[in-house]
Amino acid sequence: MKNNRPLILISNDDGFQAKGINCLIDMVRNLGDIIVCAPDSARSGSSGAFSATLPLRLCKHKEEEGLAVWSCNGTPVDCVKMALECICPRKPDLVLGGINHGDNASVNTHYSGTMGVVMEGCMKYIPSIAYSLCDFNPDADFEPMRSLIERLTARVLRDGLPKGVCLNVNYPLVEKVKGVKVCRMAFGTWGKEVEKCHHPRGYDYYWMMGEYTNDEPDAEDTDNWALTHGYAAITPTKMDVTSYELLEEMKSWNLG
């Protein structure tokens, strides 16, 4: 790794062998030196979870000029923590999550391991971007995202991001994208989330499933609307979840 080139840390929640993360490596390879530390297998839905009781292991899979690829047996957040403490020769200039197989729009932001990667980077005051494609196919075609990823990654490397803000980028599965919209996170809800099954040996077991409902389908300033109408959606996402409006109101409450 060369000190005169930007250092980019990449992780995901689909595993280090997933097509999405390997396409992302290729797309940003010319922007700096790259260290990959990603889960050894899929960890979708991990959000910000980290391993408090599980001993962690690192495995190096590749090292060449400007690129090192590692895996970890923990969560996406574990991967970022381990990379920062044990692998990176210096603080990275950028953290990237993805490219995720499937979208991370709306409330999925809170469940996503891909977003867990960039939120961890953001909490370490490193500019961070999550990239997702609305296609769960393991062999999805990520090439349409190349131009946006190259331009946005280069811009953030150059100019940075505000403290406590990361970017959540979702790309639609369409023949030709209409453009890019910078938008807010939509309100949505998941229902029918548990499927009960009965085992032949006499006990019940359950699968986590779910059907998503966009609760504001006509709101044109949201990520769900953008994706539904063929636009890529970029949502600036803050770490500070304080409700400042209610905070001010609560100061007048007589709570003792």
C-alpha cells in the first residue's frame, strides 16, 4: 500500500466471494489502494450487530499491488472493526459497503448489514458510502452502476462528507436508469414477517419472511418513489437520531 494514494476499505454483508463486492472493487480500483475485509459468508440483516461472545478470525485470500482481500467470521461491523485495528496500515480515506444484492431503501436502512458497514465507518469519522442494486440474483449485472459509483466515489474522496453523515445509494433494476435523485428515506412497514412450520418430529419452527409496504407511495421526495420510477436514489443518512423538534418541546414538560 502506498501512502501517496487514497486508502479505501470495502466490506459487505453478502460475503467476500459475492459478485457485488468484486464488481465494486473493480469499479474503484483506479481511485486508490483497496483493503477488503468482508464476512466469510452471507450476513444479511446484521445491521450494526457485532460479536461480543464469539472469537473472531481473519483469513487473507489475496494480496497484490494496491489490493488486499481478507475475510472474517463475524458480522459486517466486526469486519470494519477488525480491519481498522488489525489490517489497515493507516486510517482509511473512505469506507464503502456493497455492492449489495438487493435494495436497502426505506426502513431497510435499519436492518441492513451493508449500512452497518458504512455507519461504523461514519462513527469513526471516515466518509462512507453504501451501494445497493435492486436485484437479489447472485449473478446480477452491476455494470449499469459503474458510472455513478465512479463519479460519486471520486467526489466523496475529494470533498469528504459532513461529520456524522454517510450516503445510502440504491440503484433500480431497469433497462435504462432515468437519472439520479437525492431524496429522503421513505416510511414503510414490514408485515407477515413470521412463517410457522411444523417439524415431523413434533415441534414448531419459524422462518423470518415478510412483505414490504410503502406507506407513502405518492411521496416523490422519497427513495422508494425514485426506485419505483426508474431513478437511482441517494439518501444522506445521519448517525445522530435525536429528535430535535421533540427535544425542544420536552424541555417545557414538567418532569421533575
